[in-house]
Amino acid sequence: MSDIILSLVTFLPALGAVLIAVMPRNDRVIRWAALLLALATFGFSIYLPLHLQAGLDHSAFQFEVNRPWIGQHIFYHLGADGISMWLVLLTTFLVPLAVLVSWKSIHDRVKEFFVLLLVLETAMIGVFLSLDMFVFYVFWEATLIPMALLIGMYGHERRIYAAVKFFLYTMVASVFMLAAIIWLYVHAHSFDYVAIRQFIHDGGVNTDVLQWLFLGFFVAFAVKVPLFPLHTWLPDAHVEAPAAGSVLLAGVLLKMGTYGLLRFNVGLFPDQARHNAPWIIVLAIIGIIYGALVALVQPNLKKLVAYSSVSHLGFVVLGIFTFTQAGTDGAVYQMLNHGVSTGALFMLCGMLYERRHTYEFKEFGGLATPMPIYATFFLIAVLSSVGLPLMNGFVGEFLVLSGAFQYRMIYGILGTTGVIFGAAYLLLMYQKVFYGPIRNQQNRALPDLDGREQVSLWPIAVMALIMGVASPYWMKSIDQAVANNAKPATSITVTIAADKTLGGTK
């Protein structure tokens, strides 16, 4: 099973998409098929944490599959460690919830919607598991098409503008990464991640060239995070996307950027990462504070949650570039926390939009009276995002700020202001929507959550609590993977096939 599990988890959603594509147009059957396929993928992905061997120093990646694909230098090479594995679990956890939250909100072209959703799942999982840079880039670009179509076909009034903006920003930025990958292939004669890492570690690249390569990867990942000031595509994409699109965009696609920064910018170019860390941390802190302040004055519920992502992902970047064990561990954990808490907030926003078809604060107020169950779930998501002790967000933010204080005290102090502002805009948002008198008479008759909606929210609420009180279960594998990612390439054992140009190393 270990030999095929990564391929199975990666491509089962794509096979499911093909199956749904050839099914007759029966919306009810298609919805159930998509849900069962997403749940099956999640079920298989649970194999990974159950069988990951923690504490192994001799290998950074497990469950590896490495087969020739195109020519002599492009391999179908997948592998997982304590970083990528949990991001895969996050993806497979959120997709069934995205299916449930779309159950009634998608009425037209239902088959196409769920085909795109499952294809997107395969592409996102492939990004986290690829150890061949060619394969990585293929999966990276493959995420653009289904997400852009989900926004453009199923979004709101300005959906075409938002879809095109999302597509162009990411595609143009990715060209810089492609140029860096091609340069490395030409000189290292391999697309293999570990082979290239070894090549760089052995001094095969001039220091000045390494700086340009670092920047090539950095631009692509910084746009995807998005890091200030490259964030302007995100609010439009979130506001116009359907609920499922926003859940996966915030929960998973943004983590592709922070994962890339950790795996490639820090993993391949550690010296350049340390050299550039001061200005990257400054951008991260600006993003933390700027995102929080802009969220504080938003009149639109979904746009507020979108800007909160800019702020919260700034914490992740801050943690990565502190180069401390606590900071980097916290950054990885915060990736998972953000996917859970912000995914829940976008699901809840979508449920409210189904009832009122607006996100404007002025249309709400006093919703806790007609919708007490909804208000309870929303409060759990808010407290998770705020970082209340015993909730998941607290662990990640605490570790990131601990690393920031170790790196430089002023960075820790400035980062802490983001926590304060975050509590301010999230709690004020909750007050505006749920407390006070009911200002709009339409809201008096709003139905509370039905059974399907509660089923989609219970797993994410429970997970927010479990991750807050049982973080060591995640940390023992994350900690080892972060340590391996920071080690020189010589400490990693992997078979480099057909690698005569690097001395035939095995």
C-alpha cells in the first residue's frame, strides 16, 4: 500500500471527475457521487499519518514513488514528509466540506462544477507531493484552470473580472519560477528536487546566480500567498467566488505559496533565504498590520475575511523566515490552522449569502435571535481565527511570535500588534452581524442551519478544538520535517535515477 498510496490519493479525485463527466445529468446522483469520491480520497489520505515513521533522520521523504516519465530526466517522483503530508490531509479534509456547502447553492451546470472541484483537488495534492520540478510545475499551473473557471462560471456579479485577474497574476508570476527551473535543469541536468539541492550544496551555482534563482521562485510564491504588496487579486477573487471556491482558495491554494517558500526558497537556497530575510520579514509584518487594519474598516463580510487572510498568512511568512525551530514549526501549523478557521468562515459566509444574497454589514444585525445555531458555529470559527487559548489558532501564532522574538525582538512586538488588531476586527464583525436589534425585518424569518449545513460544520469545529489541545500529535512529525528541510542535502538519502551527469550517485 505504501508504494501506491500517494498516486491513489493524488489521482482518485481526477478519476472521479472523469466518472462524473460521463454520467447522465442527474444532479442528485452527481452530488452524491462527488461527495463519496471526496470522502474516499480523505479516507485513503488518513493512511499517511497512521504510517508515517516519525523521527527518521536518514530520509526526508516517505511513501516515495519514482518512475521514468518523459525522456531521461523527467520522473514521476512523489514523496511526503511531515510538512506536505498534513497539507494533503487539509486538502482532502476540506473538499468534502466544499461539496456539502455547494449542495443547494449550485443549481446550473452541476456536473461541470463538481468535475472542476475534483480536478482542482488532484492538482492541489500534486503540488504538495511532487519531488520532480517539472511535475511540480505542471500541477502548479493545473490549479489555475479549474479555480478560474469556478470563479468565472459560478461566481457573483464581477466574476469574470475576478477570474481573469486571479489567472493573470498567478500565471505571470509563475513564469519567473519556470525560468529558474529551466536554468537549474540546464546546469544540473535534472529536475529532481533532491538532485538539484545536492548540486547547489556542492557549489555548482555561482552566488550571484543563486540570488536571481531565489527571487524567481520567491515572486511566484509571494503572489500566491499573497504577500504585501502582491495581494490585490485576493479580495476580488474571494468576494466573487462561490462558497466552495473561497473555502479551497483560502484553505489550500494560498498554502501552496507558503509551502513553496519553505520547500524551495528555504530548502534549496538557505543562504540566500537568510540574506533576504530582513526585507521579507518587513513585508510580512506590513501585510499582518495592513491586512488587519483594512479588514477593520470593511463594510463587506466576505471582503473582511479575505483581508484577514492577508494578515494571517503574513504570520506564516514571518515564522518561516525567522529560521528558528519554533517559528518554522508554528508557520507550518498556522498553515493548517488558517485552512480550518478561515475555511469555516467562508463556509458560513456562503450559508448566509444563500439566505440574504448580500454580504453588507448594514443588512444584518441581531441574527443570533433567529439563527442561534448559526451564531454558535460562527463564534467558534471567529475564536479559532482570533487565536483563543485552547483553540488551534493560538498554538500557531504563539510559536510564530516566539520565533520572531528569538530572531529579533522588534519583529515579535510588531507581529503581536497583528494579533490585537485581529481580535478587534473579528469581534467587531461578530457584534455587527449577530448582536443588537434586528434592523432589517427580512432577518426575522431567516431559517437556522439545516441538518446538511450542520454536518458540514461539525467536523471543522471539532478539528479547531482538537488541534488546540492536542497539537503535539501534529508537531512531532512537523518538527522532524522542518529539521530535515533545513539540513544540507548530503543528509538526505534518495535514489537519483539515470544521473550520470552528477557522477552516477545512488
